[in-house]
Amino acid sequence: MISKEVRENLQNASWIRRMFVEGSKLKAQFGEDNVYDYSLGNPYFEPPKSVTDKLKHVVNESTPGAHRYMDNAGFPEVRQKVADAINRDIVKPIAKEHVLMTVGAAGGINVLLRTALDAGDEVIIFAPYFAEYIFYINNHNGVPVILKTDEKTFEPDLDAFKAVITEKTRAVIINSPNNPTGVIYSEEALKGIGRVLIEAEEKFGREIYLISDEPYKALVYDGAVVPNIHNYFRHSVMVNSYSKSLGLAGERIGYIAINSQFEDVELFMSGLAFCNRTLGFVNAPALWQKVISDSLEETVDISQYQVRRDLLLNKLRALGFEMVEPKGAFYLFPKALEEDDVAFVMEAKKFNLLLVPGSGFGYPGYFRISYCVDLAMIERSLPAFEKLVEHYKNLKK
Ligand SMILES: Cc1ncc(COP(=O)(O)O)c(C=O)c1O
């Protein structure tokens, strides 16, 4: 028999998964083209040519030993290139020794939490949040503390933030550009978060890590910039991956980069390397470390995501949906047309629209649209949104 905890988690399958399963049923009934599936955040575009060219090169030129184990933190030359890319907009540069290659951002967050948390330590997350955070924190005996953000900005209110920090707080996870809102935290917000944490560290006499989960950092619109977290707080940790920026979600490649200003930087890095090993990742995939190393600052064609964002944003706003304009990532997070977001999503399903309720992100009353999908599907889906709005208007009559 499997563990009680895992059994319980299986029973509470995520909303994204549930909607995906619903979608498969609808597609069997109505045909692929007549179902509008906005449930999954699976990157849509193919990796840039530089990545596929390098992949062929690495495979063809493979030298003896290329596929062996390496240092648990990754290849030094790859870590150097990652550090160089991070250092482009940093005040105090980080060293390659402070970068650890990981199995995606998901692997990175788990390695980090395993390294930093004692049992019972609290980790603050901001709703709406990436639902997997709860499991990652629980994996390492931490306690998730959820703080709801303001619905106008989806950034944390600093007084409320201050109020949830306790003597047990060990980490805070932020995610910008955000899944599910698409919001990019402003420099002002990051400075504020940094200030609150400095005060809290002083008050409670312990370090609090600010974990910045940034897999969408390169997917930004209208020239938006994601500020470098290391400029705002001494105990900052960047977690990133190439899942979205290079369209490599299935290849599982990312990194952790800690602020070189940590007092115990060597010990922390040894802890990360140890946890990367003992959680069973051992090291990030050797082949993919090499493949991405010359494409770190490239991206999939972001303009194609922007076309999708603009089309949906304009259409949905014209239909009366309220939402904050997303500046990055590939999600929209509009207000549902009734208070009960789950009921709303079930109504939408009647029009073959698969949406994810805000409740799945700890934020009821809203819903998520993931627009990393075929443009033709978005165009085909627009009449269904019109019908859904019409349906709600009729209900109110
Ligand atoms: C906010 C957020 N963090 C982390 C991840 C995991 O990314 P990766 O594929 O790099 O593990 C995702 C994936 O969707 C995400 O949305």
C-alpha cells in the first residue's frame, strides 16, 4: 500500500490535471478541433535553431567520458557561462562556484528547500501561487504559509507580509513573471520585500532566504524587464530553467544561483551539491548542460506568444472580462463571471472551453487561461467565449 499522504494527494488531483482529463473526454466526444483547451502550461514553440544545431554537434562530436558523472554542481564551464549571463545586470557579481545546475526549476526548488529547511520551518508563498510549491515545501517537512496578494497588482502588501513572518520563517518564494497572473514584480516591490526581510532577520536573529523562481524570466512583452533579484537582498536565491525560454521543458535543465554575499556561501553550496546528489538527481543531464551552454540568452520566438496574449487580452476585455495585463509568461488570470470560480469553469466546459479555476492557485473567484497553444485554436475559441458571456447575461435577466 502506498503512503497515506500520497494517497490523499492523489485524491486531491490538481485542477490543471482534472481539466486536462476533462479535455481528453470532450475531444473524444466532439473532435480535437471543437474543444478549446487552455488548461496546460506546456511550452508550445520549438527550441531555437542554435539549440538543435548544438544538440547535433554534441551528439556527433561526443568525446570519451562525455556521458559520465561529473561534479554534482555541473560542468565548470557551463556554470561559468550561467554566472556570466546572470552578472549582466548585477551590482555585485556572483562567481561560477555559486551556480549549481539542476533538473529544471522544479528540481532546483526541491534541492534548495531540502538544503535550507529544518522540520517545521515556515515558507511563505503568495497567492495566487504555482500549486506545486505546496508539495515541494511538504516534501522537506516545511510548513507553507500562504499570503493573498492584492487583486489590482498581484504583488504582496508589505504590511501584510511583515505580519506573517515569524521566528519559524526560513524562506519566501516569489515567482516573477508569475504563473498564473503574468505579473512582473516591480523594482519597488522587490526593494520593499528586501527591506521587510532585512528587518525580520534582525528581529528574529536568523537568516531568511528569498527564493526567486524565474522560469519565465525571458518571456516578457513590450520590452518589460525582470529586475535581478540579487540586487535587492543579501540572502537571495535565483532558481531558473530553460523549460520555457528555450522550449526544453521535457529535457529538465535549469540552475540555482545563490547570492555571493551569503556569509556561509561555501557551506551552502556544499549543502546544495549534497542534496542534489542525495535526492537522487545526482547532477543535471550532462548532454543538456552542454547543449544550452551557447544559447543561454536566446529564446523561442516571443513575438508569437505576444500575438496570442494580445489577441486574447483584447477580445476578452472587449467581452467585459476584467484582468490585469500580463507583462510576461503565457497566462491570463481574469475574474470569473460568478463568485464561484469552480462553477464558472464548469459552465465554460459546456461551451467546450477548458479553463482552470483560481482555487487551484489558492485564489478563488478567478480563472487561468494558458495561451501557449495553437493560434488557430485561439481564433476558433473566440465564439465560445462570446457564447459564455451571453449565457451569463441571460442568467442575470
Ligand atoms: C512557476 C513555476 N515554477 C516552476 C516550474 C517548473 O519548471 P521546470 O520545468 O523548469 O521544472 C513551473 C512550470 O510550469 C512554473 O510554472
